[in-house]
Amino acid sequence: MQSPDEPVHIMRAYLLSEGVVFLHSQNGRDSGGMIDPSLTKYSIDAQADIAANEVGKVSAERIKALSSMRWSGKREFFEIPTTSYYFPAIYIPQAVGLAIGEGLNLSVQQSYYLARYFSFLAAVAVFMLAISIFPINPLTVGLLIIPMTVFQLMGAGMDGFSLALTILAVSVFLRLAQRVDDRASMVWSYLLIVLIFVLATSRIQIASFVLMPFALALATRRIRYFWQGLIVTVCVLGWLATTIAANKDGGMQHAGYSHVEVLKYYLWHPRELLRIIYHTVIAPYNRHIFVQQFIGVLGWLDTWFRTGYYNTMWVLLLLVGFLSVSFKDLKRDWLPRLALAIMFLGACFTIYFALLVQWNKFPTDSILGVQGRYFTIPVVALAYAASGDRGFKSTGAKVAIPLLVVIAMLTLARMPQVLLDRYFIG
């Protein structure tokens, strides 16, 4: 429970295992659902006085107490408003793990670890499927092996699995853009719109991915992609409109204004919106913290590597990104690659815009709460836009392999020690 927001994610997964799709309010409280109180207690006790407390340590007594918790068989209402806007399909692996654990009468902790294992294995399976569909590039591999990604893949939150689904979505998109006329293309196209819906309704920052079917329609001159794009766009907007209107508690409360009203204000005043985003981006502290958080500030943003480590990893990752760029066949596939670059920019904009509306006071001069890890998924689109279908075939990509080995070694060598020092030793 030391991954950011992991407790609320695991409880939303539990509700999905109970068949709950929409959260509800009870007696004027924020949105939530009926959850086994043992899971609630486990989630709270596991992070208590450790999360965001740099001197908090794991003790033998805590481990014994947590491992002894059993499912109670009861249900109590618990508020988890920060997940109220999410379409819960993103939690299917965790939900399966929790359902199996509770059904076999395992302990809460054993069930929680099953949720983590299922999430990790599902992510790996999706990665493998994506690679079989379209060549993966060095920069995407680099994103998978930096400490932040590895840490999130090991947790029960949504980051790891959603990253895997993003890579799959981009791979299917580029496969279809090659105009391969086989029987599988129809299946892939429907899989793509399902992936877009799940991702855009749970990771609002990549709502721009709804452009994929429209880009395919332009690139292949096939009308079915246009209709698929229209369908998935309507579904995404419909879900967001329904949940935003029904849940007035998923974020900071604005005195006298709803989130919808704040959203409309900024859309009608684009110059002010862009001024706020620009002011946020150029702030020296924001640039500094972004550099570190993207590589990995672990735990509840309280577990740091040394400054030199971040600098080294950034240099290596930027070199890998540079070596991933390929201009081969650019005349043939420029449109889908341009579309991915536009989706990247759209995702970056949405990150700031969504946080501005949901988690910042109104009015404001800058946006608080932007974390470096939010940009990992958008960078996947940029990585594939830069490399096209070359994967590891180009000379530059082959040169990047030793750099990826160094990144992996730095992650595996330093990350365990940093975590041990943070939670047990230091």
C-alpha cells in the first residue's frame, strides 16, 4: 500500500469483484461502495504512519498484525471519491485476484498479494501480445525499466496495467495503419476501440487517443474506422458526462462552482488557460521535480534516489530516445506517426487541464499536483511516432541496446537498496 493512491485503487477493484460499476453516495457522504471492513482496515493500517513519513518504518509487529487479518464477510460503506470518474474495467486483474483470495478464504494480505500478482502477470501478457502485433522500440523498453515503472508494475494500482494497455493500443493502431488486409484486421479494429474506451475513461489524460480511428480512416480510406471512432468518442464523452454530473466529490470543492462550471469557464477563456499552464511549466521547481518524478520518486513521493542517479538515468534515456528515431518509410507512414505526436501533445495538455479543473482552487495562477509519472503513458505515443515500424532494426536502435542494459542494471542495483533503506534500515 505504498504506491500512490493504491488503497483506493484496491478498494475500487474489490467493488468490481462484487459487480459494482458505478459508485454511489450514502447519507450525504462522498461516493463509495459497500466494502469488507477488513480490507478497509488493512489498507489504512498498512500505510498508516509510513506513507509520506520519511522516518516511518516497517516493524515485525506491523507485519504480524497485517498478515493475521481475515475477511469478515460483512460490508460497510466506505468513501473512495477519487476513483468515482473511472470506468472500472482497468481493475479486472486486481478484482480477479481479490475474488479468488476471498473465495478461498485466504487472509486479506494473501488476497492483496494475489491482486498484485494478477495485475503484474496481466501487464506482462499484454506486453507480449503488443510485441507480437508490432515491433517495440528502444525508448518504450527504456520507459518499462526505469524505477518508477518497475515500482508501479509491482503494485496493485492502475499504472502498470494501463501502461501495458497503452502499448497494446498503439501497436494495434500502427498495425492497422499498415493497411494489412487480413481477417484479423477487423478483430484488431474492434479491440482498438475497446482499449481506447477503457483507457480514456480511466486515464483521462489520454482521452486524445480517440483520434486513432479517425487517423486510420484518413490513412487507409476505410469508412468503418470513421464510424468506430465516432462510436468510441460518443461512449467516452457519455461516460465522462455521466460521472462528472453524478459525482460532485471527485476532487477539490470550489465554493459556489461545480467542476462542470469551472471546466466551461476555462474552455471559454483559452488565453487564461494557456497562461496558467505556461506559468506552471516554466516554474523552476516544477521542472526540477518533474525530472526526478519521471525517473522515480517511489512510495508516496517520499523515497528518493541521489541527484546524480536521476541525472545519469535522464542522459541515458534521452540518448535511447534519440537513437530510436527513424525516418525510414516516413513518406508511407507519416500520417499515423503525426497522429501519435498530436496525441502526445493532446495528452500533455489534458494532464494539466484535468488537474486544473479537478484538483486546484478556482481561480488560480498555477497548477498543483502534476507528477512526472503521469507523462509516461503519453511518451509511449511519442516513442512510436519517432520510431515507426523499425523497432530494433535500425543501426541507432542496435546501439541503444547497451544503454538499455545499463538502465536496467542501474534500476536493479539501486532500487532494492533505496527501498530497504526507506522502509526498513535507514
